[in-house]
Amino acid sequence: MPTSINTIKHKLDSHLGDTLTVVAQAGRKKITKRHGVLKETFPAVFVVDLDQDKNNFEHVSYSYTDLLTKNIELEFDDEEAEEAEA
């Protein structure tokens, strides 16, 4: 688990353009999953372009602190493929 915001940002920079699933805590005992593409990273936030077939809006942004505090989790599709091959 990355322990700093800079580490998280650098890891996400290496995944720009990759497809991913964002698993977010949406309240008590409720989670939401959104599928999209990691579009951009900024100093404090990153932007995910969502699949238009499944979502009502085009983009969503999250803070790196959301990852650090485990309010959200990212599952990259290419990492799942690598794990399946191993």
C-alpha cells in the first residue's frame, strides 16, 4: 500500500489511459462500482472518464487522499489480466 500522496500520484501517472474500476464507499454498507479510463492526474486529484452506457455523467474526479484513507479502491483491468496469466 502506498504511504504517501506523491507515491500514489506517481503510480497513477504510470497508468494513464488504462481502463479501471473504481470501487467507492457510498455510505453505510453500500458501495458503488464505476468503470472507465484514467484520463488525467493533477497535483491533488485525478480524473476518470466513465462509460457512457452505464453512467449518467461523463467524468468523475477523486482525491489521492481518498485512496490513502481507503474510501475508494482502484482495480486496473491490465493488472487483473496479469494475475490471470500468472
